[in-house]
Amino acid sequence: MITAFILWVDGTAPSLQLENMTSDAKGNLTAYTNKNPYELKAKINDNLSGYLLKVDGDAAFTDKDYYLFNEDFFKGRAAADVSYSIDPVVEGTKKVAVSLKDSAGNATDASFTLAHHAAVLKAPVVTPNTSKKAQTVVLSAAGADFDKNYEAPKLYVSTDGSTWSEVSDGKYSVATNGEYQFKYADVYGNESETTKVGVNNVVNAIYSDPTVKLSSTDGSQESVTVTLGFAKEDTDQTFNHLRYRFEGEAEWKNYDRPFTVDKDAVVEFQSYDDAGNESQVLKTNVIVKKSEQKTGKGPEDDNKRLGSGQTAGNGSNNGGKSEGNPDVGAKPGSSNVSANGKSNSSTGSNGKESPATGDDVKNYTVLGLITLAFSGVLAFMGLKKREED
């Protein structure tokens, strides 16, 4: 008679995962707590049924053994969540051994250090680095005196009281106005009361753009006045300022009053504040009136050449009436004869002023004409007498 049997071999160790542990570089585990007793939490599982969890030699959890050696049957089974209370060494540490063994004798062992510390942490004292308007405000916590025998508490910050971030060096820079909450917390689970700090002096944008006004934009003025201002009328000018420079210059000039420009130029201008914010650099073109070049035929020289009392362009002379004066602008060395028949002096080619004789010139001219006419009459009468003889 032949007897047959099936031999099942289980060489798979059960899985053990301890929760809420801190691991160092060497893989050593530590559980920090301020609770007494301490609740050890773990997830355990096996490829078959029937395993036993022990903590420091005491049974902590037992899985029912179904004596069913079929891995496919247990495949996908969820791990068991285990919680086990441990009495810690108050204000100290102790080693804890954990062992998980299945019905086939496969075991998984682990150990950890249980560190206990219960303390009342003082709330942090946090102050801003400035009360003046600034782009960023640094909130700093004063140094606190903690028990050096335990892991030091760390500073945390939150804006909503639920999500906390570590402040590594005790200083926290903020760029937004609002309320900020701070607290101390350590790895054991101890937490301080919350300190709330309000920030309302952050200014991270320029309040108002600059404006510019020119006294002339069409080149009609020999000197153009440039006036700068702010686009917003309620701008605080003790905090916000204006500056300008001419294109190509590196240094800015602070603006405190309108200034004048007497040649064509490009003026750059900008608003800025004491917090370090700046507007975009704006530009404006300044065009001034061009000075007329002094030639011999310019209107200014024409006026200089007019006779005494004459006004250029209308031919008038000390109240005298004339539709035009063809002698205005006569050549050097000639006499300018006005509408009343009088002659005005002009500058000769030698640079000296030629004499002006007034009415005597007219009298001498008439006398000469009369003499010439009388001579002609006498000559005519003498010729006729000869013909008669």
C-alpha cells in the first residue's frame, strides 16, 4: 500500500512595518513621544494565515490560522493594522524589540528606541525688523531657552493656522501684508501657544506712475519748462519721489521743482519710493526754438538799416504816410530817401557815417536845375540871333 501526501514549503517571511518612526543615516529607528503610554502602530501581513506579533516578548497580535496552504487564496489580502500600548520610561529613552513570526517559523525582527519627553513650551516672541514701509519685512523670533538634554523645538509659521512650515533660522521674510502665526513644536509632540503678528507695511509696487508737462511742444520757445508730477493726486510725496536725467546720462537728478531746457534733448524720468520700488523709465522729447542766423539780409539787419524813426515793412516815418519805401535796405554809401523827400545817412564802405544835409540838399539841387535851364535859354537865344544876322 502506497501512502501519498503533499508537502508545502513556506519560505516567505511576514512583512512588518512600524509607523511614526524616525530613521537616522544608519537605519536606526526612534519613536519620539510625550504620551504615556505610547501607542505603537504597525502594519503586518503574510503570504499565508497564522502569524504572531510580539513586543518585548509579549504577544501583541495573533492572526487566525486557517491551515490553508494556498498562496493564491491569500493573494491581495490587506495588511492588518496593529496598535499596541507601551509604557515608556518617563523623561528618558528605552529600547523596544518587535518580532513577527508566521506558522511556518519565518520571522521578521525589528527594534527601535522609544524617547519620551513632555514639556510646556513657551510661545515665541516675534518682532518685525521695521515699522517703515518696505518691500519685505523680516519677522524674527527671539532666542528661547530650552532643555539641552532633549531635541530642541523648532519654529513654525502659518497663514491659516492649519498648514505649518518650518522657519529654519528663526527669521521669516514676508512680502505680503496679513496676519502670520508662529509656534514652537518639537519631535516629541509638544507645542507652544500661537503668537500672531500682523504686517501692514509691505509695499512691493510703485504707487503712482510719473507724468510730464512741457511748456511748449512745437519748438516755439527758446527755453522749454519741464514739469513732472504723479498720475495719482493722492500720492504720498514724503514716501514717493521723482527723478530725471537726460538721455545718455548715468546719474539721476532728484526732482523738486520745474526745470528749463534750452536745447533739443530727450528727458528720461521715473517715479520711485523709499521702499526701493521703481516705475518704468519714461521719455519725452524737448524741442526748442532755433536761433536765426545773422546774415546781411535777415529781418534784424533790415531793421538796423532803416532810417531814423522808420518801421520795417510799412514805410512809415515819424507819423508820415507812405505806401512803401523802395530805398529800405539801400546799399552802403547811398542815401535813403524817405517819403517826405528827406535823406537819411547810411554807413559808407569805409565804415564811417556819411553826412546827412537835410533841406539844404534839396535847395542846392533846385538851384542847379534853374541855372542849367537859364543857361540853355541864353544859348538858344544867342543861336537864333546869329541866324537872323
